[in-house]
Amino acid sequence: MSVIPTISLDENIQLPQLGLGCYKSLGMEAYQAVLWAIEAGYRHIDTAALYHNEEAVGRALQDCGRPREEFFVVSKLWPTHFSNPEKAFENTLRQLKLDYLDGYLLHWPGTDPYLRNKAWEALLNCKERGLIRCPGVSNFMPEHLEELKSSGILPLLNQIQLNPWYPQKRVTHYCKANNIYISAWGPIFRGRIHEVPLLQELAEKYQKTPAQITLRWHMQKGWIAIPKSIHQERIRQNADIFDFILSEEDSAKIDRLETGQPIGGNDPYTYDGAGAL
């Protein structure tokens, strides 16, 4: 079992730097993946209403035999539910069979600033009531984050697509300057890692897999990463990245892979989420 380090979001919140992403995992597949992850040492589990697997994730957390307090459980609010965030949040808690969430994120900014701010205020209210430990956002650009400043409280966490091809420097620089931590979704190229010869070369050098090399790069940047897998051995391998360090030279080589192009996904400035749920 790997011992995964934590990042201090504030004096009260410790977030494991590596988590299990549950995107496109359904039913027993999601349930088993979460159990395998817990067995491998994961304590950070990331789901969302959009994924339609909150019930399976919650069942695995109940059946794993570990105390609730060990886990950092994250779910997300879809933008088409920004008009009634309390109802969506209650449904998420019910599906997960939890009394509170460690992280609850606005999944995309949506296209309506009024509703976006209404939803953010609702998350802050849930935090005041002890129902959310860490309100956060996902796929927010600097302009969206600037808008949230009117609430007086910026999120501690912004989950964005992030990999060596697409390091989103403008967003990461803004977040660093504003004490917002970055969580990377799609951190290992969304199934296209075989297209990156450098990572195979480094894998041979360090006696690791290309995915392990990439995840180690994320860790050394100080980012959080939530690779998705439903395969037991890959889940285990993804957590086995804390026994080596990439040299500065090799990390710089990975930096130079940047193309500036996302791997799929939506445009945070125009995507309203309609029809997705």
C-alpha cells in the first residue's frame, strides 16, 4: 500500500495529492475500482453528479471497512443545476450516503454569471453549516475566478484539465498568485500517452511506467492529480510514484512537450452543460 502525501489547503484541510478519478466508471465497475484504490492506499476519491456513479462510490466507501474521516470525498455540481444548488447537493449526499462532503465543486463555470455566483454563495452557505469542508470549482478560467471575488471568498481548489501537452500556464499562474490549489484531471493524456516517446524513454531510465513518470511530474509541480482507471494493477501503479524523483533536467524535458492544445473537453467560456445530465 502506497503512502500518499497530503497538501495543506488550510490549517484544517489536508488533501491527499493523488486521488482516484471516477469519470465514465459505472455500477460495479466503479464500486470495485474504489475498493481497489482504497486497498492501494488512496484516500482521495473524486466523483460528480454527471458521472452517474455516486451511489456506487458511496457503497464502496461504506463497505471498505475504513473510517469516514480517513477520506477526502469530492463531488461536483453541474451548471444546469446552478438555479437550485441546494437540491442537487442534497441528492449528491443522499446518493453517496454521506453526512458531509470534503470537496464540492462547481463542475463548469456555465454561461450565466448570476447563476454561477448564486451557486457559489450556496456552496459557501453549506460550508458555514458544516456540510462542505472545501467549496471549490472546476474548469474555471481567471476571468471566472475574478468574478467570485465579489463574495469575498475565493475557492481553495480549481480542478482543470492538465497534462504536459496542456499545462494551462495562464490558469496555474493565476491560481498560484491567489492561493488556489490546482487539481489535474486527465493528467496522463486521456489514453494518448503512447504518443509521447519521451515518456517511454524516461520510463526505461527510471524503471517506471510512462504514466508513473507523468504523475511524478505533476507531484513535483505541487499539483494534485486524479488519474482515472478501472484496472487494479494500473490503480496500484499510479500510486507507486513516491519512491523516486525526476531530475530537474528530465522534468524540464517534459515541460517542453507543451503544445497548448487540450485533449477533447469543452470550452469553459461557452459551455453551458445543457443536455449532458
